[in-house]
Amino acid sequence: MIKLLIRWAINAVALYAAVALVPGIQMQPSQTNQWLAFFILALIFGLLNALLRPLLMLLTCPLIILTLGIGTLLINTLLFYLTGEIGTRFGWGFSVDSFWAAFFGALVVSIVSIVLNIFVKDKD
């Protein structure tokens, strides 16, 4: 349970880094508690990754093999964009101006998540 909460916090920090570093991604201006918004967005992002990502990977398997894995970046971009859109519908989201902003935002989230997950050791 603790590991799940740590990974949730890592996703929240990664989403914060993407919004802070990538031009073209803005939080909704009505947010009074930014960190609560990032934790809700991290929950949405985690659910999308758990539910949609395996299906998208299966459906685009030939494309992923053909592009030597670069197609995975497109899936990450789509999931990042969807996170912002779904969050916006519930009043906790961010807006993404272009495909490239979503692409670099997804890239920042991936890099920050990888770096921070290095510090979380698995006991299994």
C-alpha cells in the first residue's frame, strides 16, 4: 500500500514537472490548491495507464515493432493529452496547446518517473 502511494506521488511530481517545464501546457487558472490538482491528475493518469495502455499497446503492436518502439511515444502522448482533457472536464485539468507540447510533456513525465522510481526499491 505504501509503494502505491509513493508511485502516486511520483506521478504527481512528474506531472508538475511537465507543466512547469514545457511551454504550451497550462494548469486551469481556477485552481486554488495546485498540489491537490496534481494528485487528482496523477490518479487519472494512473488509471488511464492501467486501463487503456495495454489495449493500445496490443492494437498498435505492428506499428510499435515497425518503428522499433517509437510508436510507444505516441501512445504516451495520447495518454498525457487525455489526462489533461479528462481532468479539465472534472475541473482539475491542464490544457495542452499542440501535439508537440503533449509529446514533450509525456517525455518529461516519463523521464522524471524513471529517475524517481530508481530510488524506490522493490523488496520482491
